[in-house]
Amino acid sequence: MSEYKHGSMDIKVQEKTFAGFMRLVSWGAGITIGVLIFLALANG
């Protein structure tokens, strides 16, 4: 088994995946809030 060196792993792919996930969550939250506001105005 090789020696583990803290901080030596390449995490570029994980960072890119996380950035995409955060973008998706942000868009999803924005769309959900927009739909809820529309429904509140349409039923008000």
C-alpha cells in the first residue's frame, strides 16, 4: 500500500462536479420560488 500524502490528490473533477451541482440547485431553487410566486399571484 502506498503512502498517503495529505493534499496530494487531484480534485479538479470533483470540484467541477460540485460546481455543476450547485448551479443546478440554484436554478432549481429560483424556478421553484418563481413558480410559487406566480401561483400566489394567480390565486390571489
